[in-house]
Amino acid sequence: MAGVVRRFGERLEVKIGRGGGLDVLKRIDDIPPVEEILRRRGEVPPKDATLKVSAVYGPVYYGPRRKVGCIEGVDEEGDLLRVILWGKKSHWAKLVREGDVILIKGLTLRQEGRVTEYVLHKWSSISLMKRGQVFEKEVLEPSSLKEEGGSYRIRGCLVYLGPHGMNDLTVYLGDAQKVVKVYVSQKFIKRALFKGNYLNKVITLEGLERLEKSTFRTFPWSYMSLTDVKPLSGAKKWYDVRVKEVKLRTGIYCDRCLREVRGGGHECFKEGVGIHVLHEILCRTAEGIDVIIVYPWRILEEVADINEERFKAAFKEGEDLTPVLTYQLEKLAGEEMLMKGRELILGEEGRLLFAEEVKLNG
């Protein structure tokens, strides 16, 4: 038979056009199942799965109008699945609880990896098989991280906030011994970090994916909360170091769209929208210590005599003062400094000194 399948209301209809026809089959067994037809065409057929839910996130807005949510769970084979809920399907994130056993029909494969991801199509459905006991997923600290396959909830002291690429920020969360690095692209978290003074305060980031042993990233449904836990105290000391090299990275972000901007002609500036400036100063010392300056403006004002207000005003007028700052910082190579801060472990990458105070000799 040759024909065209079209949707009519809630049904599918087959329209036989010119040149089409019908054949009567003697045995219905000769017709392969739809799944087999799809496999022959190189397509992955939709699947059904029974999940014990381990995490639920959202729904949240992704962009101005579209919503997204996420359900994670373990199927009957013991594999961890992530189901992404776009648009109207995101309301399931309000109904499903962690601990529930649910049946999801019509899962469409999105991508395979450490966690296999699926999405729902128009005809997909979710049914409650068993209401689970309400529980709170464990919140981990940098020193207590486990090898998990799904998303993470990590609590730690915000010891550093800096730029990373076009859309991301770099966040370091630490406890008394270790830190983890998180690339933040989620818009609501970025806005909160820009607006609030969270340095040296304890926050929790939920819905993170592990990229490497000590590096994570946010999802569109990730979120941040301020934790009522005392920040890190003590463990700071002075280091007498000789600087071998200094590198500067600058990220300038629009206060409205939160994207990194490269020049004063950004569209939002025409309406008087402000900017956020993040500088990252990385030092390599002769003693082999990698240093991140936590409050970069303090040393930039001392070295280059340029404060944050002057930098912003110049940028919006079309002048980027980053090359001036870079030139002045490079002159510090070979100088001796006193740095006060915390030295913490970042996985296999070694130890990092997060310097909050810097004193230049002379």
C-alpha cells in the first residue's frame, strides 16, 4: 500500500492518493510491528518506562514564555533516566514527587550519555503507579561528594564569582577543605548572583550536572537558595609569595539580558540599561601555587588607578579599558606580595589559593 498518514483531530488517518492501492494479506503476521519499521529506517521508536523518581525540578521559564521541568528516576533495569518536560508537559513537575513510582508512555530519545535523556511528545502520558514516601534528597558538600549518575544538590560557601565564556559565570563553592567549580548559565541564578552580595555566604545549588570530578554545570531548571548555615570561619592565613605570571579575564554582562557584551553599541544600552563587570585575576607563583584574587577591584585600583565606576562609564562610551588593566597587571610578574586567604583542594587539579587580601611590597 502507498499512502500518506495525517493527523485528524486526535486520530491518525491514512489517505491513499493516485497510484496507491490496497492488498489483502493472507497472514497478518507478515506485517512487522511499528517499532521494527522504525528501526529499519534508522529511527529510535518511542518507549515506555516505569521509573522510581529520584529528583523533580521546575517548572521554570526558559526564555520569555516557554516553560521547562525535569523528572529523573531509575527504571526497572536499574538505569538512570532524565525526562525533560517542555511547554505544557512541564506541569507534571508540580504533580510528581520524589519517591513516586510512575509509568511514562511515549518517551522519545533525546541523547545518550552518563544519563540517558528523553522528552515527551503530544501523545505521551504519565501515570502514578505508587505514591512514594516523601523524602528530601541529600545535599552534599564539596568534601562529601559521591559518584552519582543524576543531578546534584551541592551546598557550600561562595568563595569566588567570575566570568566564563559568552553566557556562563564561574562559581566556586567550598567547605573547610575542598572546592568545586560550577559553570552557571541559568538566568535566574545569574541575576541573583549579580544582585546579591553572596561572597563568603553559604548557598545551595540544585539540579547540577557533573562534567568532571570537581566541575559541574547548571541546567535550565537549576536553582539557587541561600542557606542558613554559618559561613567558613578561620582557615585564612598570610602567604609570602613571588608572582611568576598574572592573567586577566574580563566579563561584561548586560543587566537586562544577562549576556556578555563586547562593545558599547549593545542594543539594551540605548534604553539606559546598566552592566555588570566581572574580572578574574589568576596568578601563578614561583612556589607553584595557583592564586585567584577574590576581590579583583581592590588590586586593580591600586595597580592601575581605575575603579569600577570609571571602567563602566568608559565602556558604555565605547572604550574598553581592559588592555590598560592587563598591561598594568603584567608588570607585577617577578614582584613579591603578601596574600591572605584560604588554600583549598580542587579535585585532581591541585590546590588553589583564594586570596581576599593582597599587599604589594612598596
